[in-house]
Amino acid sequence: MTHREALAVLQHVIDAASGPVSVVVVDTHGEVIASVAMTGAARDTYLNAHRKAYTAARSDAFTTRQLAEKVGGTPTELASFDPFFIFFLGGVAAFRAGERVGAVGVSGLPGDVDEALAIAGIRAAGFDAPA
């Protein structure tokens, strides 16, 4: 994913968000390509968005929702993951022609809304996202 494509994701999420959010777009290694914390977004939302994107990029799941469902909240399972992983909704992997090219994390609104914004941003930038 290029910087320009990542900025397109950010812009779409900012325009579509019903309130202040933080958005982080990462490459397949979880490294930040582009990010923003909107005016009024709680400061902790930036770290959460980064962790959501990182988790979606580096795990075998397509979304943080899918990974959380797989883990089921058991302490043993949770302890076996990368300590930067997070299981809140709003982290979504981006694909091009079936290949993972990065991920988006959105934080600041209810989890279902964060997830929907991430999916919409990914698709608006021309990538595929899980349904």
C-alpha cells in the first residue's frame, strides 16, 4: 500500500465519521504508513487504532473481531499472542487481488462503527476488505 493510498483511506474515514476518531494505516508488518487523530478524539484512541491495525496486519485473521472470536477470551489463548495485539473491534486487513497489503485501525466510536469505517475506507481507496 502506498502513502497516497493510505491517505485516501484516512480521508474517507475522516469524512464519514460521525464523531472524532483516530485512524492508523499500516503495512503488512504493522508499521505505520499514515495516521491521524481527529480534533476532539480521546488521546488513547490513537494507540488503540494503531494496535487494531497492527493486529489485523500481522495476525492470520481478517479483522480484530474475527481474531477475538477465535480466541474466545481464554487467558491461555490471550497470553500466547503478541503483546501488542488487541481484540477490540475496528481493525481490518486490506487486500489487493487476494493478497494482504496492510490494515486499517479506527478507534473512538462504538466498535461496530469503528469496524464499518475501516471497511469503508479500505474499499474507498480501491482495496478489498472482508464483509
